Amino acid sequence: MKADLIVDTKGLACPMPIVKAKKALDGLKPGQFMEVLSTDKGSLNDFTAWVRKTNHELVQHTEENGVFTFLVKKI
């Protein structure tokens, strides 16, 4: 799946990756996808909880070379 928007939060610590992701997601239409890049080690737990709380869908997450990538579908 191709992201409609990529949000690079590498180098930012909690809560900034979530804050930037929320602002970006607010600009998308339902059904669109956002990809978030993060180097924050706590981001997996943070994004999993945030997506569940906001009722969006965490389509996939990966980690490669210390960079976490999250693909979120706006519901």
C-alpha cells in the first residue's frame, strides 16, 4: 500500500511523534493512509495505543536499522 502522506519524526522523543502524526492525520480523508517514521524506542507502544484509542487502523509496522515505520489508515 502506498501512503498518501509521509510524516518523518525521526530524532523526536515522545510525545512529539504522536503530536505530529495526529496533526497530519487530521488533514487526511477517511480511507487515506499515513506513514510515520520514528526513531523513538517507545513509539511501538505509543502508536499501538494511540491508534486503538482514536479508532484508526494500524495496518502495519516494521523496524529496520533503528527506524520504526507505521502505516496508519484513517477511519
